[in-house]
Amino acid sequence: MLTSSNHSFASEHDNKDVNPAQNQEDSANSSVSATLPEIAVKVTKTKDSGINSNQAITTITTEDLQRTQASNIFEAVRSAPGVSISGGPRPSGMSFSIRGFADNEDVMVKVDGVPKGFEKYRMGGTFIEPELLKSIEVQRGPQISSGSGSLGGTIIATTKNAADLLRPGQRYGAKIKFGYGNNNDEYSRSYMAYGRPHDAVDILYNYSNRQSNNILLANGTKLESSAIQSVSELLKIGIFPIDSLEITTSLVSFKDTGLQPYDATGGQPGTFGNVLRDIDDFTWSHSVHFSPETRWIDLKAAFGMGHTKLHDLIAQDMNSSINPPQPGCNGIIRISNPSDRRFCRGDLNDYYVYKTKSIDISNTAQIKSNGWLKIALLTGYQFNESKREIERFFENRQSSTQTNQYPNGFNASAPPGTKSFHAVYVQPRLEFGQLSIIPGYRRDDYEIEADGGTLRTLAAFNQANKIKLTEETWSLGLSYDLFDKNSRQKLTLYSNYGQGFRPPLIDEYFTRGIFSRCSPALMPNGPSSRICGDLYKPQRSESTEAGLTYQNPGILGSALDVLGKINFFHIHTSNLLLSLQQEADGSISQNGWERRNGVEFESFLQYKSIFLRATHSRTRGTLFDGSEYVPLYTVPGNATNINLGAQLSPTVEVNLTYRKISERNVVTGGGSGLPLVFGIQDGYEVWNAGMRWQPTQQLGLRLIGENLKNKEYFLDGTMGGQGMYAAGRNIKFMVELTY
């Protein structure tokens, strides 16, 4: 595919291709220059559409985030075409689904350039407060700079900085926000301080706290263990020693605690019952942008590391099949014989520590940048290492259950290990007048290594504990502007082809037990270790899309700006990991595949102070799991989103949102060697509305209504199943004090 670039109406007015987020930052930077001029703000301004003209990329802008005041990052991107949310409704149980790729490992998430991920059974892995974000870019399909593990796409979140918030002539500022949601009695508050004490220094600190009770469903009942107790912090420092050099460091932390289902994305409470869960998530990123006055260098580098630490406490009264009540015990004390220290196991504790390191360096050289022929070359290098440490201990570590089932804390169903890769890519861009040709090549070298108790099992069966693989992927983008490039009116035809792949997870390579594809139940004559290891091949995909974009700022000299885009795509995915099996002749096959076709439409219209944003997406497909052909049950229902808004005065803005989701196929039974049974999940319609009133420059008030008709409907479940009920009506009120 192509590299990311955004086109706004503002840029089309200037006949330039620019990045809107960079425009905002450049504008803010200039506002704190030595002269610090005052700038008059008009009531009517051209809004950023967030729609890329020749790629399947949509950006959720700062203005969009402010308008919706989403409670989590998942809600913030739900209106983007091709995007839906699996699991939920609590944030720890949500995961992104793009074009029906609904597993965490199929959608890459980056925060300030640093990849984030968390590999745990049926749990979401994106922990960040929307209050900290400036923009969210949604890339649909694999992009050459995103890398493996992004068959569905990539979510790129960028945090705020002081330049985004300071008013003209202002060096320092602060913002305090208080919010309340009546559905679950949610209280939220955030405190932000920011400044540009010097033209070369940008500093921002934000603290956010969110507390709530259980979610109220539309039927009047409470969703058990859905309360929220989270704290987020952001510290971001930017230094600009010279005009051509930007150095930025950001520290983002998220902490959450409370009673939650073990299976956060599934049913309530589910087979594994509830847990008392603590989450500690941290990301450190350091980015450098060097763009001297030479066309050969536009260097960007991001270095980062982070961790996600999780502790699940599973008491015996939490209805869990993992740790059911033990008769004759009072905690770890055996009632009939208190001196017997090996019988009563007590509470169960799971400890996860997921550590990541990453390097991402790229450079764009403008080999020829004027005239009819333009040539640019993007080159890049990436490194990522993800290490997972897991331990499972009963409260009584001397109990026979502990020593027999989980020796030294090792859980064979959730093995520890490390996955790392090095990658290089190159992508030239050739422009012949109105025609653009963008080929690309990428090479990934992976190494996946087992750890902990898995090493002993593999050694006993003389099986490799380290797996290495190399994958090469190619891309090609074509676009043609039917009108002259200097014309404000644009009509662009484009087509993109991209390859992607996803290596198996540590769980898939090295799991032993009922979740392994090589367990006796699924593969009676499989490996003696019951660990699949290098029997797996990476899952691969080929994506082809074609579309048309029309942009016209000021139709026939009027105040009406229009942008519309339609995108058709076809994706073929082969070597499905779920299709690994043993044939009748004893051979191992992995010949499952998926085919999906879809259409995505997005448009943006603005007439003076009134705007309309509309999106529609549809995906259909077929899956062959190695044994039978079934509907592609992971795809969401057809989705239509319409957002109508108007700035009624310099101080009042209103908006209305309509979402319609059609019925979809869901799995209602079968699996584990049995034929799947399908049913239908009903569609639904939801109405939201919002209003902002800014009576003074220092005081802002927002009123937001979600699910105004109190519609009862199901969310999309994981693995193609029917999900839980969504939250009922919620009225949110926010007060912002700015200094």
C-alpha cells in the first residue's frame, strides 16, 4: 500500500498536499513566536475532512474528538468506514475490528509512533484515555510502513502538546475538565497544564481520573462488574534547538482496577467467572524529526518502550471454573485438619508482564521535486521486541494443586516467550504530471523464542524452542488526477495493491493444553509434545482496492464545500491459523482461507457554518477452515453513520449523529471439531446528540446524549459470536475551565 498522507479542504484551497496535524502544530508554533500576534477567529471556518484522497485512511481530528467526548478510544473511531468494535462494553473488553479482522493481533495500534499490544486470552489490549489524544488515524488494510500484524489495518494515536492548546499571544495555559454521565454515575475529571516558556520548548502535563458504577442496560438491569476506576497521565516535552530539528519525548500511563469478567470480551460472567483485575500500562516514546534545507533529508525516528502489567485475583467465590470452591476449606486452612498445609489452595493469582521495545526510522528524499516529473524515495528500518512473562500462583503455593498443575507458577496454556523482528522497506514515488506510481517492498525477519516451563517440555521431545522466519511483501499504488493539479476541483482515480502477513502468536506456537491446535482432541497423531511449534506457517493476505475521490471547495463559486469518496476492496487471506490440522494420511495442512469483498463510502459537506459527515461500509465473505465452507462470520453488519452539525453562533455548536447497523451472521454453536452452527444477530439504530456552549473564553459547557432512544441491542462478540448488550441511554455533562 501507500504511505500515510492526509488532504483537507484547507490544503486544497492552497493547492498543496499537507498533513493537517502538522498544519495545526505549525500554526500553533508560529502563534508563540517573538511577536506573539493576536489573530481574529471567524465563526465560519473550513473544517478538516480527515479523508485521504487516494488511500483507505481516515483521520479522527481534534475537533471530532472534542465534539463526541468519547469515553474510550474505541468509541472515538467507531464512525470511520470499515471499523467496528468487538467485545465490550467495558474498555478492557473491547478490541478493534477493521474490515472484519477482529483479533487483537490483526490490527496494529501505535501511540506516538510506538506499537502497543497485549497478548492475553479474550482481552482488549489498548489502554489510553481519549482526553490525551490530538488525533487518531485509521489505516484500513496493510501499509508498507505499518508492518506485519496489520492485516486489518493500523490505528495511529497522537497525543496532544502545548502548541495545540495555547491561544495567540499566550505562553502558559491550564485546563480543568469535570464530567458526569448518568447511566453509570460516571465522574471524570482532568487537569492539564501546558506552556511554551521559550520558542524552543513545549511542555504539557495531563492527569485524568474516571470513576463509575456498573453500566445500566436498556432493559433497566445493571451489567455486572462493569464499573470503571482508571487513572491516566501524560507528560510530553518538545525541544526545537533549530528550525529544522524537533525532539519530542512523551510518557503515557494508564491504571485501571476493579471487578471484571476473566473473559473480558465474551459473555457475562462466562465460564471463567469474575476476577479482581489490576492493570498498569506505560509507554515511553522519543521521536526526532530532522528536515534541513536539503531535498535529500526528511528524517523521522521514533524510539520507545513500554509495559503492560496485569494481575488477576480469582477468589473461590467468583463462579470461576478455574478456581471453584473447595469443600472443607476456609481460605487456605483445612477445617478438619488445620495442620494440613497442602490441601487448601485458596485464591488464584495470574501475573502478566508484557514488555515492548521498538525502533522506527524513515527518511524521505526528494530526488526530483519540480517540473512535470517528480521523484521521491521513502526508506525505513523497524525493530520491535515483545516479551511476555506469565506466572500463575495459588494463595497457598505449597498446595498439591499448585505443585501438580502449575509448577513454579508455569501455566502451559499461557506460555511465556519473546517475539522480535527486524524490517527494512523502500517505497519510491513517481509523479508524471497527474499520474502517480508508488511501488513498495518490505522484508521482515522474525524470531520467536519460548521461555519458562515450555523449554523443559520442548527439550524432552527434542523440539526446537526458537523459530525463525523471513517474509517479503510487495505493494503498488496508482492514482490519476483527471483535473489539472493546480485546479481547486479534484477528481482522483486510484488503485492500491498490498500484501501482508501475520506470524502466529507465542500462544499459538507454544501453547500446550486444550487451547492448542495440536492437542489430542484436535490432532490425535500430532506432535508428542502437544506443542505445534514450527508446524505453523504465517497467515498471509493480498488486498486490492480501487476508488474514486471528488473534491470541490466552493462549488460554482458558492460557500458549499464537497468531498466524496467511494472505495471498493477485495482481500484474500491464506494459511489461516485456525485451519492447522492433520489429514487422514498423517500429513499436516494449513490450507484454510478467507475471501472478503466490500465497499466503503465517506463524504464531507460544509455550507458556511453547517457540516454533514456521512459514511457507509459493507463487507461480505466466505471462509474455508480446512474442512467446510461457511459465511465469514467475523464481519460486522452493514454500517451507516451520519453526523450533522452547525455552529449557530460564535459560542454555540450543535450536532446530531445517526448510526444504523444491519443484521449479521453469528456463531451460536459448534466448534472444537464440530460443524459450526449459525444464527442471526439483529440490526439496530442509535441516535446521539451534542451541544457546546462557550459563554466566555475561559468557560465551556458540553451536553451529550448517547443512545437517546434507549435502544436495546447486542454488540459484536469475539470470534464471531453474539456479544453482550450495549449500554442504555446516557446523558453526559461536561464543564471546561481554561486559563
